[in-house]
Amino acid sequence: MIAQLSRLDELAVVSGRPRFEEKLHVGRPNIGDRAALMGRIEDMLDRLWLTNNGPLVQEFEARLADYLGVEHVICMCNATVALEIAIRALGLTGEVIVPSFTFVATAHALQWQEITPVFCDVDPASHNLDPRQVERLITPRTSGIIGVHVWGRPCAIEELSEIAARRNLKLMFDAAHAFGNSYGGQMIGGFGAVEIFSFHATKFFNTFEGGAVATNDAELATKIRLMKNFGFAGYDNVIYIGTNGKMSEVSAAMGLTSLESVDTFIAANKRNHHAYRRGLAGLPGVQVIAYDDGERCNYQYMIVEVDEAAAGISRDDLVRVLHAENVMARRYFYPGCHEMEPYRSYFPHSHLLLPETEKLTQRVMSLPSGTAVGPDEIGPICEIIRAAVENPDALRPYLAAADGRH
Ligand code: T4K
């Protein structure tokens, strides 16, 4: 056990002595049963079949379809390529409405194929696309909407579906954060035309690198399968434009193993989430975002919103305090996509249309969770935050000095 933090001068920004010897990262991978993983890899090596729709990928896709309750799951090398392929298979062109408050992959997947991402503001409560703003951004060039279930919290799916149907637009979801979550009791994966998951190492459920498209549309699934394998319909028979989006067998081995431990991973995230909530309860200006306990939820992102006016300290200064302690809090998502290149140059005034996004990018930070941390780490992390929020004036000169050192 780590001793209680009793005095301000025990903070590392003051003393120079970090609370944790080793860095605590956001996005530390969860690893399932190593023996099961190694067994699958040994079998794979014996089979001499390493990629190109091997038996492990086929088994993984079938298990995922079952878990998600969808007709078709197509595994891919990562979610970014899965997004690109799904966007192309859906026939999106011209302009597509997306949030700016997302990982830049969502926007890049469009711009990569010369489709303009039109950045839409978010609802400050859910951090997801604000449907009223979506409606205002539709032009004759708009072909679709990509909602992102940020932190795994479902978008306003019904409102977005209604707008898409009424305005004759395609609707798909970037569900990179939402594997294992439900909306109205139905698993994320079955909404819109397609939903895309990420199984990157930093996701609570990982395949090293990986992603998947889930859909109930058989025609679309066939098209996506062709596109992720160069358009091959059989030996020597290319019938479509395609690329290489295939998942390898070793990733599927990891995926199948991760799936066997998915409930354990979720339980660790949930325990951590509630430990943080207890540890930070009552702190002015520091709010842990809530998940709906009535739905299935992976609790993978431990997100705190810092209101500088109420907390007396900015999000960025809190991140400085935590980094000095080797708690590697992250500013997801900062800056918004509209402030990143090439979008910043293409649309220099878009920040004027994104007031809630601008606020959120200044307020949000992500804290370590997953199986790599537990109450022994979370208790001290909360104490560090508490000590900083309770003593902002005393800390200011040390923070200025720490800033100068970086
Ligand atoms: N859509 C959304 C909404 C997304 O959030 C993402 C990805 C995508 C689409 C695209 O999915 P993929 O194409 O990646 O499948 C990380 C992840 O790389 C990215 O997958 C994720 N979202 C994003 C939110 O976070 P970075 O640039 O912040 O990664 P990095 O290298 O700084 O690592 C993050 C943290 O994880 C660090 O604190 C260190 C730790 N880490 C990382 C790796 C790779 C480990 O402890 N072990 C590891 O193996 O993007």
C-alpha cells in the first residue's frame, strides 16, 4: 500500500519525487489467458496458415457475430482501414457529417478518399453528435453521417436514424470505443448501415492491431469482404476495386483469447470506474463522466471533465501534476480534428461553429484503467487530484516552473 498523501509538498511538482516509480499509462493492454493464446499460436504455426481468411479469423468472425447479435462481421487489420472500406462500400461521396470531437482517424478515413468531413458540434452532456446541428449542416453535397459512440456511450441513434431516413442519407457509426456496449438492450454493432469496432492494443478488448465491420446487410457485407481482399472473388478473379484490409491469424488468436476474458476485463474497468467516482466525489469542478448502468457497458474510458472556474486549476495543469507523478493522463481528444492538419488549413473558421467541442477539448482528460491498475493505484491518483484541486494557488509557481522545464 502507498502511504496517504498528507501534505502539498508530497506532490512531485513540488518535491520532484514521483508517487509511482513506473509510469501508469492510459491504454495499457488487457491480456487474457496466455497459455490459451500460445496454444492457438502453436497450432497456427503447425498449420502454416498465417493470414488470408484462415480458420482463426473465420472462427473469430463467427464468435463476434454471435456476441454482437449481428448477421455479418468482417475482421480487418485495424479500424481505420475498416472505416475507409465501409465508407467506400456505402458509396459515400461529397460531404459527410462527422464530429470533430473524435480520434482523427474518423475524419482521415473520409479525407483519404477525398470526401469532405463536415465537422459538427456535440452535445455537451453525451459528448456525441448533436442531431439538431447535424440537420443544419446538410447540403446538396451531403451523402452521409458518421456518428461516433465516444467513450462507448451510444450516439442519439434514433434521432440520427430519423434524420438520415428523412433526408435520404447513409448513416454509419464509428463504434471504435463501443465493443460490448448496448443501446436499448441491443448490442452496438447492429445500428445504422454498418458499425466499425477497433481492437487496437489500447482498447480494452484487443487483437494487437485490429478492427471489424458489423452489419446486417448481406449485400454490403459481400462488397466489404471483396474490398478488404483486393476485390478477389476467387483465384485470379478480381471483380472489384480493393485494398488489403485483412486481419492476420495471430491477431485472431489474440481476439479469440480476449473474447474468453471479456467479462473479466469489463469487471476490472467497472471496479476502477466506481473507485475513481468514490475517490473524486465532492471535488468541485471535477466530474467523472457517467455510464448508464442499465445498459451493457465496457467502462473502458475513465474520463474526467475539469471545469477550471470551479476547480481553480485547469485540465492542462492537472495533467502536468499527474505526469510529474508518473500518472500518464491523456488529453483525449485534444485538439479537435478541426484544429489538426489538413482540416485546420482547409476550414480555418470551423471553430466558430463548434463551441461545445472547443470547450470539451479544454476540459477532458483520460485516466489509467483496465487490468493494469486497481484500487492501490486509483486511491493515490485520486489523492493527487484532490491535493491539486484543494491547493491551486500554492501550486501555481511550481506548475509554472514545471512548464518551463518541459
Ligand atoms: N475511431 C476512434 C473513435 C478511435 O478512438 C480510434 C482509435 C479509431 C477510430 C481508429 O482505430 P485503429 O485504426 O487504431 O484500430 C491511441 C490508439 O492508437 C488508437 O487506436 C485509439 N483510437 C486512440 C484513442 O488512442 P494514440 O496515438 O494516443 O496512441 P499511443 O501510442 O499514444 O498510446 C496510447 C497509450 O497506450 C499510451 O499511454 C501508451 C499505452 N500503450 C500503447 C500501446 C500501443 C501501451 O501501454 N501498450 C501498447 O502496446 O492513439
